[in-house]
Amino acid sequence: MKGTQEVMYGGTTVSFAAWFAQQDWLLIIGTLASVIGLVLTWYFKLKEERRQQHLYEHQLKLQDAQLEDFNIRKQQFEQYRREQIQRDYGGTIENEESDGTQK
């Protein structure tokens, strides 16, 4: 993107110098270079913005997948814990509350 800005600034400089020297063909070339530099800068900014949006959406999907994986593992652990308690104590413990602490 630095190159497109250089083209734009160079075209502007040539346009100003051509206007000052009353050289019409240099004025046209400088103006075209400035416009081309502006369009290229706009294009690459838009492309970068789209890339950033795609990256952000990908990160959101990844976070959702990690959260879903965490919830699945939590449920599996809770099921395993219930099975362990049932096997070790022959059923549920009456004094165990729902949050896992004892009275």
C-alpha cells in the first residue's frame, strides 16, 4: 500500500509542477497518476477490510467450537462423577447438594 501512496503523491506533485509550468500534457499525466494511486489505495484498503472481517468471523467460529467442546467435556465429567458416586456409595448421597458441596 505504500507504493500506491507514492504513486498518488508523485502524481499530485507532477500535476502541481505541470500546472505551474503550464504544461498541459504533464498536467494530464500527473492527474491520471493521482487518480490511479487513489483508486489503488481504495482497492487495497477494501481488500484488507474484507480480510479482517473474514478473520474475525473465523475467530468467532473457533471460539464457539471451543465453548461447545468445553460444555461437552463438562457434561461428560459430570456424568462420570455421578457414575462414580453411584458405584462407590451404591446410590446418591443425601447430604450432597446440587453444587457438589456437603452440608
